[in-house]
Amino acid sequence: DVKVTQSSRYLVKRTGEKVFLECVQDMDHENMFWYRQDPGLGLRLIYFSYDVKMKEKGDIPEGYSVSREKKERFSLILESASTNQTSMYLCASSTTGVGANVLTFGAGSRLTVL
Amino acid sequence: QKEVEQNSGPLSVPEGAIASLNCTYSDRGSQSFFWYRQYSGKSPELIMSIYSNGDKEDGRFTAQLNKASQYVSLLIRDSQPSDSATYLCAVNANYKLSFGAGTTVTVRA
């Protein structure tokens, strides 16, 4: 069974802390994505990557950075967490071509920043 | 204006009825349209994709696309309690997938 695994389901951090959210996929997918999901706002794209060491800004990249050193792993970094970054974070992956929009999502990481 | 807008719901329908979900999008150049389903506490999963004007049927689900009106819809026929979920409309625009806020459907037994 194909999987996207997010390392932490629940995290509680303090304002100003550096936060790492890890995502690993075992499908050999080229594309990987980080979304955040908030009530009433839906899924908003933070960053995505089409290949190793490549990254592209999504719609709301401010306050976030990403790292993709290996094909299977895509990390989201909050350099200095703020309370408005309290959210559910969803990682997803997809293949290229006609499958590029068929996203497989991880279980999500719920981050609370105090 | 949001790129993808959905009727906010929630939508409550009796078992066996038709649930109708609507979605509009702003980028006239969009070519690919999708419906994802998200059960409470779970991640979204793809249930339908549509690329051409008209209807596309898959079991009890029918997706409808009207590019001239920039409108996508999803019909769920013979609604079942297991259809109770949030349905997310997604549109490919500028090489990325943009999602609507979702419509929550509750099917009453």
C-alpha cells in the first residue's frame, strides 16, 4: 500500500521556536507538496517541489522554508514559529504527467503554537 | 477573489436523495478539475476528475463541467450515510492545484 508518512501527528511548540515537519513517501513520486488546512479557508499551498533540491513557492510561503535533499523526503521548516501558524499541515505527493494532480496525502500534522 | 469557491454548506440530505455540490473558479485557463473527499479527521482522497465540458459519471457520482461559466459541480445520487464528509473542489491553475474551502455533506439516515 502506497504511503505518505508524516513524522508527527501532534506538536505543541512555543512562539519563536524552530519547527521541523518531516514527510516521506515510498511511491517514487517526483512531486511533493506542503499544504496547511484551516477551517473556512480550505487547503492552501505553502511550497512544492518537482525534483530533488528544487522548490517553488506556493500561495502562502511567508514564514516557511522547505528542504528536499532526497527524492522521498520533503521537510517543512518554520524558522520562528508564531501563533498564526497554528494549523493542520498536510504533505502530499504525486507523479508526473497525467498523474500530477492525483495527490496522495499524509495523515497530517496538527501544530499548536503557544 | 478566491481562485476556487464552493458553496459553504453544510449540506444536509436524507438518505437516498441527491446531493448537489457547486464550485466556481477564477482562472479561465484552467484545464483540469477534481473532487476530493475528506472524512472527518482524515486526509483528502481523490474521487473524481474531469477535463472536458459535460458530464462524467462514476458509480453514484457525476461530475459536471462548464468551462464557459467556469463552473464545476458534483452530484451524489442515492446518498448514503457513508457519503457524509467534506468535499473539496480542486482546480489546476498555473501548474499548481488550488482547493476550495470545501462543502460538508451530512446524509441523514
